[in-house]
Amino acid sequence: MIILITAVVFVIFALLLFALSFIRVIGSHAEQRTAIEAASLAAARDVSNIVINTPEFGYIGLSDSAPSGANTVAGDTFYTPVHSVNTLIGTVRLDMIIANDLGVPAFEELALNDLAAIKNRANQLFDVIEGSLTSTGSANDKHGNVVSPYVSAENAYQQNQIRMTGGSSYVPGSLQMQIGTILGGSATNVPVPQPASADGSLNSSNTIAGYYKSYVNIPYNGQDFYFQAVGDNAVILVDNSL
């Protein structure tokens, strides 16, 4: 009986140790995910504030912003807004529709010049954003403040420590970030022209609920138009399976 009781106690003890270890692993995974998500949101907030100054459009960024930035003051002492890449592309596309309907080639030529300029400046903005995602990278917001998404992400990650596994520690500089896309397209915050009959090329494959769809070519009059996946909420988490 003593041997049997000892064996049973040993089995129960082993099961309890396994259960404890399993719970710690599950808890650690949840803590790790929370830390990673906190770092992602911190970096995304910084990235959404990055702007560049352009001679054609003034300050541009990923998101539209009201005229309030200290660095956006114009020569007349009034502040200027920050225009998003999506807003500028949507405006150029609308200008081309209007020029085509009016039958004024000069208007269309001006729209084409703006389209070429915004594509060039969009690439410049993305290069600045990509450069800011490194451990030594940075950019500026509309107030002239230095924005360092990598540093913000590191700080957010370290503030969400992994406790359930005991001795977890972050290795400085080991964080890696990159710009991604949401496959399949999602709704932007750029409305399509009204009335809808003004552009016969729009349908359910390139629009969602009256707004342009992102990462889908929506050509007009031989020109390609792509919109970024930026909606009313510029900083959100998405399913990593997308």
C-alpha cells in the first residue's frame, strides 16, 4: 500500500508540475503577444505622424491633419494642413474625371503633372518612413519634433515585461520592423466621385461602401491609381493572417 500510495502521489505531483508549466507557457505566450502588440501600436502611432515638406503640396504624410502644426506656418502666418497621400491621389483622379467631362486638354495635362509629382513624393515619404524603422532612424512630425518609431517600439515592448517564464530579457537592437500591406484590399477614407455614374469603371471589386479600396489598381483614362490602406483609424491592429 505504501508503495502504491507513493506511486500515486508521484504521478499526481508530476501532473501538477506539467499543468503549472503548461499554464506558464500559455501565459507567457499571451504576455509576449501583448508586448509585441504594444510595440507595434507605438511604432504605428509615430509613423502616422511623420511628414515631409514638398514644394508642390506642402506637408504630406500618411494621414490628413488639421492646420495646427508649428512647422506648417506659411508666409502669411497662417498654418497649413497636412495632406495624406490618399487624399492627393483621390483629388488628382477626380480632377482627371472633371477635365475629361469638360473636354479641356489643358486641365488634364495639369492633373497628369500633379499625378507624377505625388507619386514621386509618395515614394520619398515611404523612404523616410522606412529609414525611421531602424535602430538609429528618425523623422519629423508637423511640429518639427523628432519621431523615432524604433525607440518608441522598444520602450513599449520593455514596459510590457514577460513575467510568467521568470527570467525573460530583451536584447537591445534585436527588434525588427518593416512596412507591410494588407492583401485583398480594405476600405480607405477617400470617397468615390458622386454621382457614381461619373466614373463607369467603379464597382464592387475596387470600392467598398462608397470608398476606394486599397492596394487595388483603379485606372482612369490610361493612368494607374493605387490607394494606401489608411482609414479613419490610422493606428489599429490587424489579423496577421491578412
